[in-house]
Amino acid sequence: MPPIVSIKNVTKTYASGLQALKPINLDIRKGEIFALLGPNGAGKTTLINIICGIVTPSSGEIFADGHEIQRDYRPARAKIGLVPQELTTDRFETVWATTTFSRGLFGRAPDKAYVERILRDLSLWDRRKDQLQTLSGGMKRRVMIAKALSHEPTILFLDEPTAGVDVELRRDMWALVRRLRDNGVTIILTTHYIDEAEEMADRIGVINKGELILVEDKATLIKKLGKKQLTLVLQEPMTEIPPELGDWHLMLKAGGHELEYTFDANAERTGVPSLLRRITDIGVGFKDLNTTQSSLEDIFVSLVTERTGATA
Amino acid sequence: MNALTFNRHSVWAIYKFEMARALRTITQSIITPVMTTSLYFVVFGAAIGSRMTQVDGVPYGSFIVPGLIMLSLFTQSIFNGSFGIYFPKFVGTIYELLSAPISYLEIVVAYVGAAATKSIILGLLILTTASLFVPIRILHPEWMIAFLVLTSMTFSLFGFILGIWAQGFEQLQMIPMLIVTPLTFLGGSFYSISMLPPTWRTIALFNPVVYLISGFRWSFYGTSDVGVEISLAATLGFFIVCLLVVGWIFKTGYRLKS
Ligand SMILES: Nc1ncnc2c1ncn2[C@@H]1O[C@H](COP(=O)(O)OP(=O)(O)OP(=O)(O)O)[C@@H](O)[C@H]1O
Ligand SMILES: [Mg+2]
């Protein structure tokens, strides 16, 4: 199946001379939820804004559902919905007016039933006659989503959809995103909440300083880069690691009460059985042990700092 | 779908949105200009006009009506045209316009169309108000409407350009206040330039507004400072210049896209 969005050698240098994107190549698969991660200023919004037609790329091509976004902007943009990072609302408009406006703006014939369904889905129906300025921030964010969905897009960009949103609404949004995906909508989102990406995404891309440094299936990524840690809670505290255990590069933690061993969960030989055997052999007693697997967050942090370290 | 298809839903959405905004702010968009005009009549028409009697064979109060309408058309068209596009830029909702499947031509048609519609309605309202104060004759109604429509469109388009160019509210108000209003006052809204001393008359002829007002007044009373063809050509010329500038703006994304 051809990709629903295909980004080919896209770069962006702003008028200020700042290179926000180095050549980016990325294919988004139809029907997936793709999470774009990266620190502040990495270029996530720039990339999304280019795809949506808000920022002009310096070079490269982008195809949305087979249409080049600059040459064939009409069919391309008709397919795309965008919830921008910043909350920008026309404060004097009502919820209903602004949502029907968006639908019309995107070239769709009026459809009251459809707009009603979206507003109900987003729990905005009761507020439909209210001016946007009377809504809370979370509600405004939902209005932005309603606007983005009003023209029935098949590709949806969510630029930090859950920034400043409470836990309950976040859950609601996740549910909504899944529902959309189940209806065949492809979703590209950015987030600073790694747990969100971990929870939602099928695939993850990491962008840092304008460079796409990694694109991977979420599961593979966690597996591939996943480090596991084995912690042994000692019976007697230690002051230093016995030389017999030097091969395992252990760390002494909790004031000498714990030994920590970091290993690659996917490796052929993890070194765990031999370590445990050796410890028993040399007579170190432990009363408990547990293992933890690194989260996406740890992976992300190590990826980004590694890169930053390398280029600095 | 190709670039030639006209996206009527999009254009209609913007047009309707803009008209709805005008209705919501009806005091600002309609009542204020009508009241200002009435004040002009009291001051210029009644107070000064009683001493001036006639200009080019037309009672002074009636003589100033076309100029007054033009003055309002200029300022209100510019205001409406600029505000319509400046406001989304200012609050950030422009992202939606830029990401919509709409061509530049359609954006211009929608915004300028709405701004011009408002001006035309306003012009007719002022005309009606004026007719309550002074007798009005319209010798060439079709030309009157033509000038009304063309001027509204041209200045709305000019306002649209201003709205894209402006980076703050001061800039938005600067051009109308510092250039358009003075040129209009000096351009014979309240007098015929034939009343000026010869040197000033020559200088006045460099004022483009003279040509715009002159044709409009001719459609009322059949008298004019310059030929009506010249008036028409001047208005059309300004319209085309604005069109070219808008074309350039959209081609380069000037102050719209980074
Ligand atoms: N209009 C602009 N003009 C000049 N530079 C810009 C512009 N917009 C963004 N930048 C710069 O481009 C870089 C990338 O910005 P971008 O907004 O894409 O980052 P981001 O990954 O979305 O960050 P965040 O997580 O903070 O939203 C930043 O250095 C930013 O300062
Ligand atoms: Mg961003």
C-alpha cells in the first residue's frame, strides 16, 4: 500500500537564516497513529506546518494521498485536518458558527447532522451557542479539534493536542483518536508526554535539531533499545563492589544496600544467570531482587542527549 | 479537480462569516458612519452652505453629497478590507485560511467581496440619509452605481493589501488617516477644484482622489472637474494596480507565510 503521506527531502530554513529542518524523508502509513517526538525547537511544528500549507518548505516535495501539496494543494488540503499547537480562537464566535465555518472553508457542503455529531462526540453540544471567549482552555482545545474534524479529513495532524489538558480530558482525547483511527483516519501527533506516545502510537519518530534521527515501530523500539535493570537488595551493605563481579559493570546504589545490573533484554546472553551464580558463589547474600524495563521516556532522553553530546 | 474549479463553499463561508461580523458590530459598521455624515450636513450643509449657495449651478448642500459618500466609501472600504484579513493574522486564526483548499483568488474574492458589499450598502444608506437633508438628483444612475461598486471594490482591495502589510494597529490606521483622509479633503469632496486659485488647481490635479470623486459627482449632477472617461480610467487603473500587488503578495507569501 502506498504511504498516505510521503515526505521527500524536505528542508526549511527560515528567513532569519535558522535551519529548522535538515533534509527530512518520512513515509506515513495509511491508518496508523504516528507520534513525532522531540525537544522544544526540534522542528516538529515546522514540519507539520509545511505539510499543512502554513509554512513554505525551502526544498523538497510532500505527497498527501498521492497529491503534491504545493502543485495539487486543493485535493491534498481537503484531506488534511490540523489542530495547531497554539490555541487561537475567534473569541466572539460561537462554537457552532466557528465549526460550520471551518467545514465550509474546507469546501464542504453544509451538513448539520455531521457537525452535531462531532460536537456531541467532543461534549461541546451543550455549549454550541456560547461564544468561544466564555469557554475554558480545555474546551477551546476541543473546539479546535471539532474545527479540524469538521470537513471529514482522512489525515489528521494533532500538534500537542493534550498540552494543558486535564487527565480526564486526556483520556477522552486518546479514546477519540483511537475511534478516528478505527474509522480509517491516519493520525500524526506530536507530544511531550512520552507516556502518551507509548500509549497511543503505532510508530514513533524522533526529531532533534531539525533532523529525523529515528523512525521505528513503537514495540520494536522499546524492545530494541530497551535496557533492563536487575536490582539486588543486599542483606549486608557493601562499600565497594567485589572484584570477582567486575565483568558485569555493576553499580552500587542506595548507600551500598543495592546492586544494580543493567543489561540488554534482547541479548543472546543477558548475563543474569551467571551473575546470580557468581554472587551466590562468593557468598554475597541478597533478600530481594527485581527487574525494571526502561520506558520510552528513558529511551528518548538517552537518544536526544547522546546526539546532543555528539554534536556539541 | 483543477485550479480552475471555483470553490464556492469556501468563498461563501468566508463571505458569510465577514457579513455576520458586520451585523454583530452594526453600530461600528453602519450607525457610526451614518451619524458622522449627518453631522457633516449640519456643519457644512446648513452652516456653511447657507453662505455658499451654489457650486457649478448645484446648491452647496446637494453638491457635497457625492464627495461625502466617496469619503465614507474610501475610509470604510479600507477599514473593512484591512480588518477582515488583519484580524485573523493578529489572533492567529489565519492558520486555518492558509491550510484550507482555497485559491488566492478565492480568498480575495471572498474578503474583498464582503468588504465591498458592506461599503456599497453603506454608500446607499448615506445617500438615503442625505436625501432627507437636501434635494438630490441623479442624472446617470447606472454610472452612479458603477462608480459606487468600482470604488468600493478598489478600496476594499487596497484595504486588504494594507491588512496583509500591517504589523500593528497603528500601521493599520496610519495610511487611512495620514494619506487617504487628507487627500480626500483636498480632493474636492467639499468644493469644486475650479474654485481654487490656478496654482492650487494644478497641484490638485496630482491628487488621484480628485479623479475618483469627479466622476462620481458627474453621475449625479452632470458637472465634473475632469472628464468622466479620465475618472473611470483612474479608478480602473488604481484597481488594476491593487490587483497586481495582491497577486504579488500571494505569489511570494509576503507577510502571510514564513
Ligand atoms: N516563523 C519562524 N521564524 C523563524 N524561526 C522560527 C519560526 N518558527 C519556528 N522557528 C524556529 O524553528 C525551530 C523549530 O521550531 P518548531 O516550532 O518547529 O519546534 P517544535 O519542535 O515544534 O518545538 P516545541 O516542542 O517547542 O513546539 C526553532 O528554533 C524555532 O525558534
Ligand atoms: Mg511545536
